[in-house]
Amino acid sequence: MTTTALKKLLINRIAEINDVSFLNAIKTILDTKTQTQVLSLTPEQRLEIIESQKEIESGLFVEQAELDKEFNKWLNEK
């Protein structure tokens, strides 16, 4: 069953429930999975992110696949 199909099934099943206690229990479970966490960054961290974004836009980065090749090459030389 796909995620979308399962969601639709659950929505339909929940719509049929009239037990407030049970619905509150489901709400509690859902609240623990859907709470968004707010990440607090220091000014230094924010600046580092901005600088990193500028470097990426300028092409100053190495893709993971290329880094893996270099790392494996280095390992094989030993």
C-alpha cells in the first residue's frame, strides 16, 4: 500500500470514529510526529550558512561522488 493510499484509508477510518477519548489519543500520537522544531542559530552560524550558499552559487564545491573517488584513490595509494 502506498503512503498516499494509507493516508486516505486512515482519514476515512478516523472520520467514522465518534469516541472523543480515542480521537484525542490519535491526536496526541499525530502531534508527536508533526511537531516542527525551531532551530535557533547563532549569528556566526547564520553567517557561515550565507557564506556557504555564496560559495555554492559560485561553483566552489565538490560533489559527493567526486569526493568519494578522491578518497578511494587516496586509500588505494596506501
